[in-house]
Amino acid sequence: MPTINTNVAAIKARSSLDKVQRDLNTSIARLSSGKRITRAHDDAAGSSIAGRMESQIRGLTANVRHAKDGQSMVDTQEGALQEVAEIVQRMRELAVQAGSGIASNTDKDYLQLEMEALIAELNAVQANTKFNDVTVMSTAYSFYTDIDVAGTAITVAAGTMAAQALALTVKNVSIGGSSATSITSVLTSIDAAIATIANRRSTLGAASNRFDHVIDNLTNVIANTEAARSRVEDADFAVETTQLTRNTVLQQAATAMVAQANGSKNSILALLQN
């Protein structure tokens, strides 16, 4: 039935054009942003999943940095203990030298001067070894290795290495000529201190190695979570360029059909002319 007020063909053609234009805009947005989900309505569930994965990735990335900082702190303390070990080994060397039968009391007094200087340096290393302004030699600290602070903690107990804690006081390791302690007793005290230092260095070395594994594991988790998030959120350019080409052709065809539908009513004028 020929009508003027309602052009059904034009309405349908215009509806198709609107749909094609919307799809074309979506393809352009995806290709220009590189993301399949540019707004939540593109994929409501996917948007939520991608957002949760983003939180995990950022939390894990922060914890990788956290673990590296923790390893640096542990290595700082272990490096200081290397110097402490060198100092104590030198103290033992001085004690053995003082036990020589040819050393006079004056010679032993000279050795005692160095021994006291080394004791003072032990205390200086204890007080001055800091990381981020924290005195690491006498501070216990914990590091967490998950997305938040609810994961497994790596705890490093305090390990004071001052002369008093190592029982290397001036009285205990005196080798001076006039006030010498038994050389055997001095060597016993020093050997015990060497064992304590070795144990502490072993503990710190184990913690540092553990940080290596933590960092490797977290990096692996981040990589796989990133891959999963990418599959949900990122655009497949092969698919999107195909859709763009299709939608561009359909837009041109729909535009032409709207014009054709609008022009089809011109034939009614022929009835009026007759």
C-alpha cells in the first residue's frame, strides 16, 4: 500500500545504519586503544575480571620490588659481617702472636693496642651499618611475599654483633704484657665469636637465596597473570581490522539504502499528477 506518512523501508534501513555505525565506532575505539574492552558495557564480566587481575599484577609487582629491597637489606648486613669476621680473625692472629715465646711484655702491649682498636671497630660496625636509616645489625624485620601482607613472611631475627654480644670485651681478650688473660682463654672466646659470626652469615645467606626464589616465582606469576588479563582485555587486531572493513562496507551500503528508501516515495507523485 503506497503511503506518505510512514516510510517503513527507510525506518528499517536507518535502524540497520545505526547498528552498523555503532559497531563501526566500537571497532575504531578498539583499534585506537588496543583494548577489546574500552567500556564496561563491551564485556561487563570481563571488565570485572580484568580489573581484579590488574590489582593482582600491581600487588605482585610491588612485592617483587619489596623482595629486592629486602634482599639488599640482608646483603648489607651480610657484607658488614664479612668485615666483622675479618676483624675477629685478625684478633685471633694477634692472640696467637702474643702467645709466642719470643714476645716481650712491651711487644704484647703493642699487640694489645691493636686488639683494643679492633674491639672499638666491632662496636663501630654494629652502630654504623644502616640501610634506609635503619640500623640493620640489631633490628629484626619481616618481609611478605604475596599480593598483600597476608602472605608468607620471611623473618630475619636481630643479630647483634657488638663486642659485648660476642664476648670479646677488653677483659676477655687482653693480651697485654702486664694484664694478659690466658692465651688459651682468649683463643676460646675468639673461636666462639667466629662460630657465632659464621652461623649468622649462614642464616643471612639462606635468607638472601630465599629472596632469589621468591623474586623468580613472583615474576612467573606476574607474567602468566598478565597473559590471562591480556586475553580478556586486549584487542585482537586481526579480528578487529576484519570487523572494521566489514562495518565500513556495511555503513556505505546502509547509507545508500536509506537514500534509496527515501527516494522510493517519489513514485507516489506520479499518482497525484495523473
